[in-house]
Amino acid sequence: MKPFEYISTKSINEATQVLSEYKQDARVLAGGTDVLIELRRPHAKIPKAILDISYIESLNGISESDGLIILKPLSTHTQILKSDLVRKYAQLLGIAASQIGAPQIRNRGTVGGNVMNAATCADTVPPLIALDAEITLRSNGGSRTMKLVDFFIKPYKTKAESDDVLIEITFPKLPSNAQSAFIKLGRRNALSISRLSVAAILMQDKKGLISEARIVPGAALPTWMRVKEAEEMLIGEKPSLKLFTAAGQKVSEVMISYTGRRWSTEYKEPVIGVLVRRALEGCVKD
Amino acid sequence: MSKEYKYIGKGVPRIDADLKVTGQATYVGDMSFPGMLHAKMLISPHAHAKIKKIDTSKAKALDGVAAALTGEDLDYQVGLYMVDKTILAREKVRYHGEPVAAVAAETLEIAEKAVKLIEVEYEELKPLLDVEEAFNEKANLIHPNLGSYSHVQTAFFPKPGTNICHHSKIRRGDIDKGFQEADVIVEREYNNPSVQHVPMETHGAIVQWGIGDRVTIWTSAQSPFTVRNLFCHTFKLSHHQVRVIVPYVGGGFGGKAGIHLEPLVGCLSRATGGRPVKLIATRKEEYNTLPCRCGLKYKIKTGLMKDGKIVAQKLTLLWSAGAYADYAVNVTRASGYSAGGPYFYPNISTDSYTVYTNMVFGTAYRGFGHVELFWGLERHMDYCARELGIDPYEFRMKNLLKPGDITPTGEKLKDDSGDIRKCLNAAAKEIGWDGVKSEQQRIKEMQSGKVRGKGFAVLHKAPAMPTNTSSSCVIKMNENGSVILNISATDYGNGTYTPMAQIIAEEMDIPLDKIHVAYETDTDRDPYDWQTVASRFAPMGGRAVINACNDLKRKMSEVAAKVFECSPDDFIFQDEKIIHKSDPQKFIYYDKLATGYVYPNGNAIGGPLIGVGVYMAEGLTHLDKETGQGLPAFNWTYGAHAIEVEVDVETGEFTILKIASALDVGKVLNYESLKGQVIGGIIQGLGTAICERYVYDNKGRLLNNSFTDNKIPTAKDIPLEIVPIFIETPHDEGAYGARGAAEHPMISVAPAIGNALRDALGIELTEMPIRAEDVWKALKEKELVFEPATV
């Protein structure tokens, strides 16, 4: 491995300063569950500097304010899955965090890292998009906020500039009439990257009709998005198996329209539909 | 009634547990020596290619590089049974991952940098990646010099001019007549890919090739004496010049039997004028460069009578050895003579071939061919039963071996051979087997989206070993009456040193905390043992330890007889005392004898107490080349697994609700250790059943040489309930009647799952591994569709 500069900082300002200096020659280190492994790859591009932001205390923690959940990017998957706020207002995010990797990875890996690395199989991203999350990036030039769904260009490629630091993720608390679910299909029961996943949120009105629906598949589409075609089918309807099955089939159709057919399609095409149906079923329990 | 023991059979905790969990046990990777260098290999990027040019000058010029070697520098032939390999590839490479050059440098970083500076020019050749294609007599030759390779001629029969490096035959009865008599003939094909052993500790060695060709090897290996023997053979050294030390070992599963990295590291040390050189394989090298388990494609043709009796069985096994024969030829031989499984056949014909292919070469792996063989065999037996409309349990019971039956190699089974019927009965009972599921029942259960199924599979295996396989040991008594056992069969994670301590405690009546089994084995210090393989350590090594205890007791009796002026036969051994049988007032504490007995007047007799024990299997024979007749087996261990699965019919995912595993172990020596072996074996068997396999591209490059892409089960994939059951039909030769049971828990896990899935869904799977999508696909092809009912 080539030598590189290691820079550790406790302030956001210093971090953006360093990044503005090194630009694309620096790599930000949070939990290290992706960066440290990539550095050891045979043909890894070794940056000139590794900027360790893990000691910046103001980037850590989960809190609430004015109906919003504020998720700081250094929050680990373990912190998320143990958070009462997440359990109460964003259950699907806690479920997703609890299924990432193994305890060691969940103890190190951060939600910010998951978002910024932008791997297709990032398990916290579909729930965050379903939660309508916004992110705030800061660089030397100032801060900007955008919808998380607009942040991704393609796998491992985002709209972040080389001197941007992710400083905050926020999303509205789910109201009491909402239920949510997250389902993942891996090759084994732990330490398994998602082959497919589904994040879903349903809200019902007093009559029991669906007033809002959000469906975000993971590892299925070129980038993450809500499948509006399927969501619209649900609005104003009463939950039923037939309805949910149809929504699942719609998601499957949309997936195929983007990815085309490959060797794994025969299996994934019906199974994504099943996962969507089951996730929606999980949103109308009790 | 079996004898009551004080220590044998008890769940004594492992004597190495505290050192291992605290990290104080020392492995090769932990060791370093003054002046030690670090080595790195350059591996072939091609599966089959000529080496046209290789240039190490830039690597040698790098600061900190002490030596750089290529195949041209090393004109040695190595090999276990078939001497077909060089230390580094010469002239051509035969698999992706084969080492072509190596560097020793002051640091690992420099060595890694140096190998990248080695320039190799290859001319790619067409790789042979399909065992059937390679088996064809017209195929290109991977080893054109096969005819000139030296090999063990009593056991292995290569076919020069082909890629077949061994052909084992079994002929018994009249196979043609058998098929003529048969009411029904069933013929099917089965397939297994290669998999990795995945020991927690990868292969590693430190070698110092010292002055006067005195060589010291520290290595993570299963069998120090075999490493020494093969090393001496390769370099034409006398055995007294080479010392092999095996410290704690983090698992082997057969992958560390024989010899692997030691000759290369030895050559690097020699090239540096005798500095110690260390090479620890990376996980990628463990997958790609070090050996795996062989692949197997096979056909089974069975002649059946309507009443369920098997009258003829023809098996054709094509073993894909990969680039070198290593253990594959012996896996072929052992699976050949075991190929029928624990069934009786009036007529049987088996052809088992080892075929060179351009893939990572195969070696011994827990089960030694039987995991692969039993996948097809036990799927096949279920299929045969269903073809006849007979319950697969009843079908097996009709055909399983019993005392008096003759095996395919002509061995007449005795009362002490073990009881396969008891095993199957116990396992099937444990899961509540009550007959096959009807299609009607299946369709009914489909409506819930989850279908359960039950299945079982039997197994057997004997140790595959030379006819003169032996163990020996030395027990030394210390000044305070405690003892040290020196034995060079290794405890590389198998846990066998604990029952060895129990044997001494039992025989000598010494408390366990006064018994030390020396973990770091050393060929300079310890007496000979062939290899720690084949589930043979406990039954055979255990006999050597019993014999050493007897030797020690005989020596103690001789001294005590002089002291009390009586016969040496007059004593018993109890509570660390040698006691006169009829006059218990006459006794001597062990510590008073340990270094010689001293009379009150100062006169001394006896001397330091050392017990020596040897044990060798007797009566085994080579197998006839044409018919395979002979006695290959020290003992057979029989067993059966029974499984209940639940399948998610929409995704094909399945959960193993319960697995019961019944083995006729002869005698349980340590209940906890054995239970651990069973649980570990089942999980390892589960891995190869449900997720593990080597995947190559069409150029023969291994695509999944990492834990990310080549998955093994995790703690969360373990079956919900595992029930080990031990049947104890004592074996006359094994220690206390014990048989080996280390490999057996892994065998037949896969077909039991396959049979349970068959029961659940009516699907017939013939290829391992069984992944969720395979189940889903088979179900889809069967056109059974699930209609979800309610939210």
C-alpha cells in the first residue's frame, strides 16, 4: 500500500478546510467499514490524505426538534437500532440498521458513511428516502440542503463535491397513523449484502383507507427512488391482499423496465413483488 | 453392562480452552525470530499458459529484498502420492493462482512491492475447465509427462497419454447379470463443485535452512512427520537433519495434511544464506493458491427388485483434481471403495477416476470424498425408493449392511463393525418420521406459504490410510508424580488432546490437573505418528496412549515388587499410588517412584519413569488393481442425519428447524468434545450444502476468492435445533471401543436437506449447493403455484 497522510480533526471547519485543500485527493473516514477495506484492494486508488472525522462530536447523535428527527451522520447502525426516537418515529430505519453486517460492523459503520459511499446495497438509504429525508452538506463555501432522493446519480456516485462534508440528515417524524416495514433478502442471515430489499410506509385515514404510500426498493433499481406508479395504485384504497399483490407486480415491472433482463431476473422479478407485498402487509398489522 | 469409568466418557472441558480464548496460545503467525525475513508469492493470472519469459532483476534490485526465486531456480519435483508438481511453476502454469515466483524481504511491504516488479511473459493456452471434457482421451494434456512421474505404485494407477492420473476399480459379483435380473433400473447424474476448507488460521510457515543443511520448520500443519518426510524426500535430505515444529494450529479440516508452503519457504531461506523466512497465506491465497476440495461429477445406475432389494449398482465417479493430483488420487481411491455406502450389493461395479483440470487443485477435506459422494448416493436412494413406491426409510432398512454381510471390497462385517440400522432408526425417530408427504397434503400446505418436509440420509466412512499406519507416544513422569504426554498426532482444533489426558487419568488414576499434553509438537522431541487425518487419532492414538500407560505401570510394578519383595503382578494403581492387592498397607506414592525409588538407607533403584506406547493397525491389505478386493479399512463409522425443513415457497428460502445426527461412535471418550465435533461438522456440512462453491469464468479465473463472494454460514444460519445421538457398539481395536467421528458429522448433511426438500415440495435437486433460487426454480418448474390467501 502506498503511504498517505492521516489527518484527524475535531472541528467541522477544519475538516472542510482540509478538504478544500486536498479536494479529490482526500478521502473522508468515518466508521471505516468501507474505506479501510477499499484501501486494501489490489488496484485501490490510494488517496493522498485520509481525513478522519470520527472525533467531531457535533456530528454524532440522534435528536428531535420541531417535528423533525435529526440524525447526525456519525451515528452508528447500533445507535440507530437502539434509539427510542427511531423506534417510535421511524421504525423501518431501525429494522434496516439491525440487519446490516454483523455486530462489529454495526458498531463501527455510520449512517453518514452508508449514504456518502452510495453502494447499491446500502441498507439505510431506502428507509431514509421513504422517510423523505433531507441532507445538509457543508463546504468552505457554505451549507446546502437537498432531498436525499436527489443526491444520488448512480451507484458510488453522488452530487457531493470533493470538499463537502455531510453534517446532518433530517426527516419528519412519522405520524401516529403511519406504519412502516423493511424487508431484506440476502444470501445468508448475517454479514450479507442485500440482493433485494424493500422499505415501505403506509398511512391510513380514519376510514381505514390508504392516505399515503411510499415504496422504495433497494438493490433493484439503478438508483433509489420511490416507485410512484405502485404508490398511486394504493391511495384511497382499502388494504387488501389483491391490492398489495398488484402493487408488488407493478414494482417488479418498473424494476425490469430499468434493469432489463439478466441471469438473475427470473428469480428477482417475482421475488421483488413478494417482498413488496410482504412489506405492505407489515404496514397494516394490528 | 459397560464398564463404569471415572474419566472416560465424561464431558471434561477442553484443556486448551483458556489459552485459546485469552489469546495466549501461540500460532505460527504470532512467531518471529531475529533476522527473520518476510515472503510474498507472485501468482499466475492465467489458468493455463506457457511461461515464455520471467525476469526478477527489478525485484532483486529493490532495497530490502534478500532473495527472489522463480521456477527456473528450483529443479525439484514434489507430490504426495503422484510426484507431479514443482515448488514454483516451471515452463507452464496450470491454474489461476499458481505461484510462479517468490520474494523474501526485510518487511512484508517490501516483499509485496517486489513481487509486483517481477515481469512475466505468458502465452495463454486453452484451459480445461470441465471434468468430462478433460476425461476425454482426445483432450489436450495438462501433464504431458504423466507417464514419467514417480508415484506410489501399490495404490495408484495413472493412464499416461491422458489427463487421468488414477483409476480405481471395484468389481464384485456379476454386474450385467444383476441388471438383467432387475425389475427396475434407475440411472441419474449428480454434481458437486469445489469448496474451501476455510480454517480460521490460513496456511503459514517459517523455515530456517541452517548451516550443514540443518533445517527447522515452524508450520501450521496437521502432520509434522509427514511434512518432514516429504520435505526430506524432495530435497534428498536425511530425516535427522530436518526438524518440524507445529505450534497451536487454527484449524485444518484436511487442508493442512500433507505438505504445502514449507518447501518454497525453505528454498527462500536457503537462498538468503539461512535467515529465517516467514510466509503467511492471505485469505485470497487460501482460496486461490492453496488447495480446495475436489469437484465431482458422477453417475449412479441401480438395479432394483420390486420388493425393494438392490441387485446391482454401477457407479462412475469423475473427480476433478484440478491442476495437481495431491490428495485427489487418494480421495478417488477411498471414495471408490466406499462408493456403495453402507448398503449390501450382490453385484457392484465402481469406476472412480482422478482427472486433471485447469482449476485450483484439490486436497483432503473433512469427509475425504464422502461428503461429495453421499450427496448423490443418498439423494439417489430416496429417488429409488420413490420409484418403487416404498417408504425411503423402509427401503434403506431392507438394504443396509449388517454383521455377516460382505462389503464391495470383500470384507466380512463382524459384530463389532457398528450398527447402521440403529443410527437411521434413532435419527428418523427424533424428527418423527411417519412416511412421505402426499401431493394432496403438499398442495394443502402450500396455501399457507410455508411447507415443511422431513428427510434423512445415512453415511459411512473408514479412515483412508496406508496399511502400516501407526501412532506412538511417550509419557514422562515428573518429580511430583505429574505426567507429560508427548505425541505428534496434533490437536489442530479437533480437541483430541483432552480425551488423551482423560485416558491417562483413567489408566493411571492421576487427576487431570496433573496431566499435561504438550501442544507444540516437535519431530526432534516427539515420537513418530503418521498423520493427524482420517478421524483416526482418537481410536488409534488412544490405543498408543493406553499402551504407554501400561508400559509405565509395568516399570513401576517392577520397582515396587523389589521394594515389597513380591511379584510385579501383585499391584493395583489408585489415587496416585501403587498399592499391593492383598495388603493395602503396602503402597508407594507415584512421586516416590518418578525419578527412582530411594530406600531409607539411601540406596536407589529404578530411575526416571518413561512409558512408551505404540499402536499399528494390522491386517490391512493393498487393494487388487483390477477388482479392488482387499481390506482397506481399520474400522467403519456409520451414521445418519435426519432433518426437518420449512420452505418459504415464494422466495425459496428455507430454514432447518431440526437436525438429528446419530453416529455409532463405539464409545464416547469425551461427551462435550464429541458434541462439539458433531455441531461443527453439521454446520460445515450445511455450508457446502447451501452456499459454498468455487465459481470460474470461461478462462478459468476464480471469480470468488473472498469471504464477500464465497460465503460460509454465520452464527445466524445455524439450524434451530441440533440433536447429537451417540450409538455405542464397541469396536474391538479402538481405544475403549471408540471409532473415529471427526469427519462423519459433515457427511450426508446435504442429501438429508435435499431429501427433506423433496419431501416438502416434491422437487428433485441433483447439484450442490442448494440456494434459495434453486429451490424456487425447481418449484416453478414443477408448476406448483402458491396463491396467498389473506392479509
